[in-house]
Amino acid sequence: MMLTDFHKMARSIDQSFQRRISDVPCMLKVKPSANEDENFLKSKLEKVLQEDGFDQDIRRLNYLTWIQFNLEKHRGQQHRESLQWNEQAMKLSSGNDLVSLANRAFLSNYIGNKYESERCLREINIRRGSPDFLLLLADAKAQQAYGHSRNGGPKNQNLAIDLYIQALSVKKDYRWNYGLGLACMRSMHFHMKKYRFKFNRKERVQIGAAALFEAIRDAPDNDLRGQGYMNLALLQSYSRRFAANDLTDRDCRILFNNLSVKELIDKAVELGPNDYKVLADCGRAIADDDKEEAKRLFMRSNAIQRNTKACYQLGFLSSDVNQRLALWLDALKLSHYGDFSIVNDFRKLLSKWSGINPFSKYFHEHLHQVGTARKDVLILAQDQNDQVDKVYQILTACFELTATKVVIQNSQSWKTEVINHHIVIIILPSVLNRVFLDAIVSLVGLAQTEGQQAKALFTDSSTKVPATLDPFKQLMLDDVLKYLGNVPIKFEAFRGVNLQCQNSLLKLFIFLIEE
């Protein structure tokens, strides 16, 4: 057989597989959208792994399989971890779950294990003839809905709502009603306005409220009922704030059984007084109308278990910049730096507070990545001042790095410290003295004498990919001379330089601080 014939046969096999799995609820067939990039997938992975009992929930195991599969595709890795999550789902369901079976068929076909792929397809076909196949199919659709709703965005929420409604037409299940109500609530959030997706807001609120009231009625315990009332409070709050033109007060009274946002919150807190998630979300629902009550709820939530949402929202309610930074820093750490809305807010506030703007997306991700490998930073400064202290606080707090401050008094005293540190940060003032200038030039020379080419990386808030400039030494001297000559020039937020020093990678970041 000629090679071209073999390739044609392989393609026909793949096309045959695609046709045979087209009507099977398989999560791995769903491709991430353009905005669901590697950072999005990493943040979703972190969130699921932090949740209690995720490894005993087939929905979340199948969702983890989808996340891990697409992360591995992004990185060009082998699909070991996605296969492991799929294996856990298969074991937990004893092989009776359509989604995990379909995921196994898809994964196996993707990596070239056609025998296992065919076996899984046969298992699915056997179940087509069973009397409970429609129930299995409904459960599979509800699982797909769960994944779409967690991914967020109007398209995903619309798909989730349609799939939940299809599943509920076969069987009533409080979890599916809860998921339907949650998807409706999420679709009403103000962030959805930027997408300009058109839908009937009144009908969406009506579907969501009815589903949540039904879930509350059928839920087996008070914690779940409390979560139901909490989501009803959020749904009504979003409806009044972001859909006021579509729903009157009378509409809200009818749809929410004559219960106000405050009354729904009171019911949620009464049923789930020890549920930190319920308390935090209740605080979010009432924050616009009663900031003091919201603050009390967030503090109660944190007292039970310090959490991202409560810290983030308390930061918004704080008028003290230092307190807000501390709370948002806690929120960042608790989210493992995975919540990019918090990262962006923290970066903006940090820029105002410190007087410098080193926290571009590139800097934040790069320094955090480097810092996780070796947590040692050297800060070189011409003088001890408040700005140096602020940079020190940023690095030690935000990135949990061990920093050493050195004020340069002669051009030799700092060299031993540089050799022993992985990251070097120079605080460059607006007026340089000769000793500090010599130290900077010597640092560049130190890298040059190691026989390595030094390159400067430029970035600012408008540049996504830093440009590489060479040679660095001349560039550095030119800029320093401009400073010494008091020539007014506009610098980038920071300059980062990769230098090779004694066979270990040295990261040099120069902060330009106006005094």
C-alpha cells in the first residue's frame, strides 16, 4: 500500500469516527472558544481542584478531563493527565456514564488507540438498547450543561440553559433545576452586556426563578436550600440592576413570590449560617443597597473560612488603599493568582499606590513564574527611600519572594550579592550619582565577560509581546547618559533584561522611578 493511500485510509477512519460519535454527548468534542485560552483553562483547573469532593463527582471529573485535554493540546503534551481524570470518572460510574465513555472513545481515537475507541463505542451502542437509555442521555446532557455554565459567557450560558431544559423534560432532578437557575442568573450579570447577546430578559428571569424555587423545594438538606435562596437573591439583584427596562417591580414581586432581595438573603443565611460561600454571595447581592450589611456578611464568611470572594469584595468596600491592597493580595493568593479580574484590579491599584507601573501582564506572569522556581531577589538602590520600600513590599507580598535590599555605596560591594541571587532589580532614580552609574555599567559588563550576549526586553501596557533589542550595553549607556544630562525623555514602565551570569540565568528588572 502506498503511503498516500495509508493517509487517505487514516483520514477516512477519523471521519467515520466523527460521524459515529456525532449524536453522543461527548465533552471533548466541544472546542474552547477564542477567549478560553491557556490562562483561562489554568484558572478553571485551579478552581475545581480547590473544591471539596470534586473527586467524587462525575460531573466535575468529566469537566476536569475536558480542561486537562485542552491544556495538554495548548502545550503540545501527551494526554496522560486527561486520561487519568477520565479513568477516575469511569471507575466512579462503574462504566455506566455516557459522557465518560464518550470521552474515553474520543481520547483513545485522538491518541491512536483505535481498539479502545471501538470498545467504548460498542459499550455506548449496547446502552442504546437499554430501557433507561433516555435517562442516561438526560444525565449526559445535564453534565454538558454543567460544563458550559462553568465556562461562562453568553453563548455557553445559552447552551447550558437549553441542555438543562432538555434534561428536565425527561426527569425532574433538583440538581438540574439548580444548575438551570444558576445559568439564568449568570446570564443576567452586567458583564454579559459587552457581548450584546439578545435574549428575552423577562423570560430568562422567569425560567431561572421557577427552577430555583423548585430546586429549593426538592433539595435534601438546608445547605442546598440556603444556596438556592442565595442565588435567587443574586438573580433578583441582577434583574433590578441590569434589566430594569424589561421587568417592573410588579414583575419581580410575582416572579420571586413577593420576596425582596433582603428577605431572600435572610432565608439563605438562616438556612446556611455556616456556609461561607452562601454568606459571601449574599453580601455580593446586597452590596449596592446596604454596604454595611454586605461588609458584615463578608466578614462572617471570612471568619468561617478565608476565601477569595469575601476578600475581594471587602477590598472594594474599603476606603483605605493599604487595607484594600492587603485584602486583594489575600484574594490573589487564595485564587492561586488564577482570577484575572482580581489580578487586573490589583495591578491598577498597585500602580497608583506605588507610583510605578511594573505590573504589566508580561511582568506579572513572568516574575511569578520565575519566582516559583527560586524565591531570592536582590534590590539594588542608590538611596534608601519610600519608593524602594514599596517595591520591596510588592515583591515580598505579591509574589512571596525573599528580597534583600542593598544600597550601593561603592561599585564593588554588591557583586557578591548579585552572584548569589536569581533575580536582580535595580531601582533607577531620576538623578544618578557616579557610583550608582558605575555599578549599573559593571553589572552589564559582568554579563558580557561571561561570554554571553545580553539582550533587553521592552514592554509597556500596550505591548503584548516584548521586542528584543541588541546590544544592551550601548542602549543602557545611552539611556543613563540622557538621565545624567537631565534630558526629558519618556521611559517605558520597566525594562527587563536576561543576562547569563556564572552559568545561572539572571533576571534583571530596572524600575524607573520619578522622584
